[in-house]
Amino acid sequence: MVARALRSHLSVLRVPAFRRLLGGTAVSQFGDGLYAVAAMWLAYSLTDSSAVAGVAGFLVGIPGVCRVLVGPVVDDRPLGRVLVASELAQAAFVLVVPLWFWLMGESVAVVLATMFLAALAGQFAGPAQSATVPRVVHDDDNLVRANSLATVVHQATDAASRLVAGALVAATSAVALYVADVATFLVAALAFLGLAVPDDDANADAGADADDTDAPEVGSRLREYAADVRAGVDVVAGSALAPLLAASLFANLLFGAASAVLPAYADGLSDAAAYGTLLAAMSAGRVLGSIAAPAFEDRAFAATSVLGFAAAAVAWVAGVFAAGVAATGALFGASRVPVGVYNVNVKAVLQTGVPNDHLGRATATIGTASAVVAPLGMLAGGAVGEAVSPTFVLYASGAGFALTAAYWLASPTLRRFGAPTSVESGAFAVAE
């Protein structure tokens, strides 16, 4: 029975385009894991300041605000080309750090600037990958399975890369990992270069019409672009996606704060290896949650969210209280299991309920809202961690999980949310 269920979940790998997308994304995400540890630890170690680490996290997160603007680009351009361009741009920016350090010497300003620019270039990747999945899978029934598998691979790769990165930073240097990260971006670009993504019918028709006309004036194109952005906002604001998004904002704020102080907290426990271990444990927890997600696809989303976030709050606070690398890592990882389940189911709800021709816009809008909250949390967390203590900030972040559970209970719309598989295709379309 278990083997049959596993074969069912893995059946989506029969789609060649999905395999290539999954492989390219995994390579890129392995590099991202290396970079995440190297960049944050380097920013902290050069200054011994949680406040600077908070600024670093802010600069990485704030470009996400631009994601709402890249949504129309994702929807209107060949997705394979968008993915390739994003990887190459990130490789170019990340390469600046090792070159500068070797030629000019250490500079936290260069690290911070590079983090911002690389993050800005990477904003196209998330919406493009999300919009690519339903086009290559071609089956709404397989979306949860595809997203579950993609998230499992993502988080497994992320966990492994962060564990490896922590050990390598402790043994060598953070700068050396930047070179490895450049290589992973280039390999991912090669994988995406051969990715064939079918055009959405609406976009194909629009492209055919555009070939028969002259290029629009700049003013006309800007007005059309603004209308595309508004369309993505309307999809979210005019549907159940709005309270679904709001449910996570408090938690995102406080978890962002926790991310800012985690290097200092890990340094108090041990060293860079401890930082990598904690990050790897949290990623491993999301892996387990992603693996478990299909078991909850037919259960009420409201019930799994309330119970899951409440359990996450308890595990996180217990992990801070434990104050040891092994115990804290295990409990932090356990707190991320419900988050893994939640993320997969949210993605399936989004990809099923939003029409394909608006999916990039809607994904970008949601990413933008989260990108506003999390970087502010990092700035605040770094400042509070510097003024009070990293431990205080970590305890406060545990309240974010509890607040999310409370919001689900308080919202009439969310309390009535059924199973992810019960969402009808195009249910969140905006009436014309």
C-alpha cells in the first residue's frame, strides 16, 4: 500500500520537462543554501553585530517587494528564458564578492551590496518556477504531488547544502563558498536552457497578435503594464487568497526577526557549524512536512493549519529553552514540519484556483506582500537582538506561530476553508 502510494506520488517524474525543471531548480537551490550561510555569517562575523546581520537580511528580503512588478514579465515572456536570465545575473553579482576580497580586501559594504543585487536578480525565479509547474504537468490532479515532490527536493537540497556550508565555513572561509555558488548558478542556467515550456493559450494568442502590429508606444506599454500589475492584485484582494495571505504576515514578521539573530545565537552555542546545523534542521523539518503534505490534501485546510501552527509554536519555544545545538536543532526542525505541509497546500490552492494567465501576477503579488513584512522583521530583530538579546527575539518569534493559528480561528473565511483538493479550477478568477 505504501509502495503503491509512493509510485503514485512519483508518477509526475514521467514528464521530461518537469524532471529538467526539478533538476535545474535543485542545483540552483543547493547554491542558494551555500550562499545563505556564507553571506549571513560573513556579514555577522565581519562586524560581530546582530544589527548588521539584520540589515543584511533586510537587503536580501526587500527586493521581494519588486516581485509584484516582475509578475507581468513572467506571464508575458518565455518562462525558460526568464529562468536562464535570472541564474546568469545572480552568478555575475555573486562573483563580485570573492573577486573584491581577493583583489581589494575585506569589505562588509561589498557583501551587503552584493546580497541586495543578487536577491534582486533572483526575484524572477520564484514566480517563473511556480508558473512553469502547471504548464508542464498538464493535470490539476497531479499539482499537489508535483508541488510536494518539488518542495521535498528543494528542502532536502537546502538542508544538505546548509549543513555542508556550515561545516565548510568553519573549516575554510565563507568567501570560498561564493565561488561554489557561482558554479551552481551556471549549471542551473544550462539546465533551464534546454527546458521546453508550453505557452499558455491566452499568451500564445496575445503573442501572435503582437507580431502583426507595430511596437506600442512607451506610454501605452506602461499603462498596459500597470493594468497587468493591478490584475494580479485584484486576483488576490478579491478572493479567499487575501485572508490566507494575511494569516501568515504576523508569523513572517517575527520569523524574519529570528533569522536576523540566528547567527549570533548560533555563535553563542558554538560557531558557524552550529549555524549551519540549525538551518539544516529547519530545512529538514520542512522536508518531512512536504513529504507528509499529500496525506492532508483531502483534509480541511483550516483544521490542519490551526493545529499545525499551534504545535509549531510549542516546538519552537521549547527549542529556544533547550539551549543546546542538538536539542535546539531537533525542536526547531520539528516546528517546521507543519510549515512544510502548509506551504505545499497553499501552493496547490494557488495554482488550481488562479487561472494560468494570471498565475505569475498572483504569485508575484503574494510574494511582494511577504517580502515587505519579513525584511522589516529582520531589521527590527537585529536591532532588538543587539539591544536586548538574540534569545529574547527567538522567543518572540515563537509567538508568530501562535498568532497565525489564532488568526485562522478568528477569520470566518479561513475557518470554512475546505480541503486543498476541493478548490475548483479557476475559482479565484476576477469577473470581467
